[in-house]
Amino acid sequence: MDKYDILREFFGHEKFRNGQEEIIDNILSGRDVLGIMPTGAGKSLCYQIPAMLLDGITLVISPLISLMKDQVSSLTESGINAACINSSLGIQEYHEFFRRANNNEYKIIYAAPERLDTEEFLNFAENVKISMITVDEAHCVSQWGQDFRPSYLRIVEFIDKLSYRPIISAFTATATKSVKNDIADILKLADPFTLTTGFDRKNLYFGVIKPNNKYIKLTELLKKYGDKSGIVYCLSRKGVEEVCEKLNEDGFSATRYHAGLSQEERNKNQEDFIYDRKQIMVATNAFGMGIDKSNVGFVIHYNMPKNIESYYQEAGRAGRDGEPADCILLYNGQDVRTNQFLIDNNRDLNTELSAEQLEEVRRKDMERLKFMTYYCTTSDCLRSFMLRYFGENSYAQCGNCSCCTGEFELTDITIDAQKIISCVYRVHQKGRDYGKSMIADILKGSKNEKLINLGLDTLSTYGIMSDTLIRVIRSEIDWLIQNEYLLLTDSEYPVLRLSAKSADILKGNTKIEMKIPKALPKKEKNSKKEAENQYYAESGLFQKLRELRSAIAAEESVPAYIVFSDAALRDMCRKLPVDINGFYEVSGVGTRKAEKYGERFCSLIANYIRENPNEEKAPQGEVSYLERQLESYRENAVGSKR
Ligand code: ADP
Ligand code: MG
């Protein structure tokens, strides 16, 4: 068997995706590997296929129990001998694991990093041959990564204790340079083959909305998404509880997840979501690292997260199956202040770091927050903004984000800009410096107590923008900072200062135009694919296939997407296989799944064709009835848009 056979037979895929083959070849040649690929790119196959071809065992270190379990059930379903060892095993299961592992019965073993320094595990590692150690979510070793886990440092200690050196492969979706270097250094990768694939996720639509009322906007979006499954991220536990409760009161099927809930409730809620018993997961960022649920149709951020790394990772949980999916961020200025507060208070948690190191961490966090805020306030292409952040050159206009497809009003803000800049100037003249919100309040002529007590209401610029909405003033200030007409300092309480470019505006040399989005635009980009999906969603056969899939998932106690993805079911509708050979042609069907489920799906399809003779598959070389239907459906869908 070679890598292609394994890809087809066990995983049911026709082709390798970008980067997979190169990584696999390098591992098989015995070289260490560092793979940096976005969420959903297919990192698992990059180590699972070599694991099948190497002679010994592959040990996969993974940070979360739920992640391991999902991977192990997926592998087992595909006919690969895999198991995991973690604290959730009972004493009997534990002994059974070691008995079988020592007996070389598993090809792939998942372990939590905490396992590695137990004596039993070391004995086992010396007793068998571990050909490769794979470190998944490898950014957890880096203090500069967004989810540093001290227990990940045990991996290095473990490798050092072994009397032999396995191949080491490490994978992450975090692309920043410091994290990348840390992984290679800390894990002591030996001249690793390093591959970074494009971070673009073309099937994802990115949008930023600045709603007057976030909750109302959220419910509008959820109604639009119909019965799709999705995640709503909030910054705080309290936020999660409030939003989840309101959604349930308003008749949505929502559950919740945050670190303050009991382990029991967290497990239950997570499973309800994964098994499609609950449609919407409202959660803090504690939720998701272990979630490989492939049919997530949308990720809505109710608050702005603290940096772009987190945002791209969380949003990236949408559309892993390659289907069009939405990533929407609901933004307001309060989110920035909340994040600043969280960053300032984070220092108390990291007691192991020196005061200097803490200040360095805080500075980096603030810097990252600044870019996140830019993302929310920019009127340029959102996708290229993020890709540039990750160091990738990209197109200027992606055509699939709210900035590209939005209708903008190009507004002349020269006069406003002059007012804002002279306000900053006047304040500074008086020997004072203030942050964005105080400057906005002065311009607005706010009556807030602090402002009055400081005597700021006597400034000549006080109230000169009283006719302008405060949020418009704030976004104009943001725009001026982004375009370097104003500076925001890096200090603990960032304040506004004039920049070298400020004078141009005061002198009236520059005309300033800012794009202001009108409303959330309609998407056009994915509409053909969506029309196709809609067609299948309404087809009777597709519904029947889904029912069968649910029944099997319940029998086997696995989530539906582990049995087959929606894409595989649609391919069945297209190819209408009625025997095992035909079934084998369906994308996502490997030998094991063909043998296990082929008969049930084929007989369902055969019955369906018998009962619906008009839909019988056309002879070879001709377009099938279903395809013709689809064609006319597409035409109608296009026609009705005009
Ligand atoms: P990552 O770990 O990079 O976030 P996964 O390994 O979980 O991504 O893979 C995401 C999805 O992509 C899975 O549903 C997987 O079946 C699918 N996938 C991976 N490789 C291929 C391939 N070569 N062809 C088709 N689908 C693939
Ligand atoms: Mg993964």
C-alpha cells in the first residue's frame, strides 16, 4: 500500500490537498516536520497517513480530551486501529489500554501531555517502537502563542528521556514568526521541513457589523441561517449566560459553554451541539479548540476578541467541510475597553513571570488588540487585512467580505478631521493627554462628570461636533489613527497625539474621504454553490440519506458528520450508486465505510429510484435527470435575482 491507496481506501478522498503530500513525503524520508496550515486545511491526514506507513507506532500529543476522542472515533470508523490515553479513562480501561498498546495493537495513540512523565508510559515507550511523535496544536508550547500550556513543555522532557529519537512532526494553525520559531526551538526539531500553506479560507465570508443593538442583530442573523448549526462567541461568562438564556426564551435552540460551568455540564452541552441536538452554541473562547465538527455554518462574534490570531482560529471553525459559511463580528467601541481591561488584569494570573516579562507580555497584547480594532474599523478588504497580518501577500479585494461587497458611502470627513485634530492639539497645549473616548466626549460636548470636573468643558473645541453621533466621532478617530493622521501611544493608558501627518490636515492640504458601510450586503460569490446545496436540501433523496445517517450515528454513538459529511451525501445524490462498486466512487467513502454502510445506503437509493422512476439515473454519458433538474434550478435561481 502506498500513500495514495491509504488516502482512498481508508479516508475515501481522491486527491491530496495543498501541502499534504509534501509533508507526508518528508516524514516518510525520516525528516522532522513543522506544518503550519489554517484550521480545516487537513493537518490530521499529514501525520495519520505516514503513521500507517511507518513500521512502529505514532504517538500524537493533543491538548484536549474531546479532540482526542473525536479523532479516535473518526479513525476507528475508517478502520484504523487507534486509541487514546487520558484522565477520562477508568482504571480498567487504563489497564486494558496498556495491555493492548504493549501488544502493539494500536497504530496511532493519542495522549495528553500530562501522561508523558508517568513511569508506566515511559516503560511502554521503551518497550515498543515509537516511530513518530506528532505534536498537534503545537503553538501551545509557545509563551507567545495565544493558548500557552506549561504541560506542553513535558513533551521535550519526554523525548529527551527516550533511548532513541523518533521523527518529530508538529502542527499548528498559528502563523506568527515568534510562535513558529518557538516551536522549532523548544521541541528541538532537527532541521525540520517547514511548510506554511496559504491561510486563505475561500469558502468563508467575513463580515463586521456595528449594530445599534447587538442582540436584535444577532436574532436577525440567526433567522437568516435557518436550521444551520453555528457558534456565538461572547467575551465573558456572564455574556454567554445572558445571550443563551435570551435566545432560548425567544425560541432558538441554544446551549452554552464556559470555564465556570461544571465539567459535567460542559461535556453535556458540547455533545448536544456536536450531535446536533442543540443548534447554537453560545460560548466563551474556552470552547472550540477540540471541536472538529465539520458542519458549522456560521460563527458569530458577539464581542470583538482580543487579537486576530484568536479571531481567525475561532472564526475558522466555520465551514471545515468546505461549504460556504459566514463569520460575522458584531463590534462596538465598548469591546475595546473590555479587552484592555482583561489584558491589564491578566498580569495577576501569570505569577511565574518577572515584572519585566509581564510588561513585555502586556505590550504585545496591546499591540495585538490594536490590530484587532483596526480589523473592525477598516473599510478595506477584511480578508486581505488578515492575510497580510499573517505575513501573506494577497489580493486587494477578495469580493467575499463585508468591505468588498458592501455598499459604501464615500464621505468627505475633512472638516471633522480638522475638528478632531485641533481638539487633540488644544488638549495637549494645556499639558494634558487623553485617550480616544475622552477626546470623543469633548468633541461631542458630553456632560460626563469627570470631564466637567477636569474643566474640559471650557476648551474651545468642547462641543464642536455636538451634531455628530458619538459612534461616528469614534470611528472617525479610529480611521485617523489607522491612516496615521493621529498617533495612539503604546502606554498603559493609550493617549492620542499628533503625528507628522496631522499638520497636512490642519493646513487644509489634504482632502479626507472615509468609506462608511451602509448595511450588511448580500453575498453573490458563493451563490451558485448555495443554489446547488439548496437544491439538494429540498430533494427527497437527500432527506432520506440524512435520516439513514442519523440512525447509524445513533446506533454507533458517534456524531452524524463522523459517519458521512453532507458533501458525501450530496455526492450520493449525484452519482446514485446502487451497488458497492458504485458506492466506492462517492467522495468521502473509503473501503471500510463502503463495507460497513454501503449496503444500507445502496438499497435506500435503489428503493428511492424505484419509487420515483422519473428520477432514474440517465445512461452513461448523458446528463442525469437530477443534474438536469439542478441545471434548471440554477437558472431559476439566477433568473429570480435579476
Ligand atoms: P485541521 O486539523 O487542519 O484543522 P482536519 O485535519 O480536521 O483539519 O481536516 C478538516 C476536514 O478536511 C476533515 O473533514 C477532513 O476529512 C477533510 N480533508 C482532509 N484532507 C482531505 C483531502 N485530501 N480531501 C478531502 N477532504 C479532506
Ligand atoms: Mg486539527
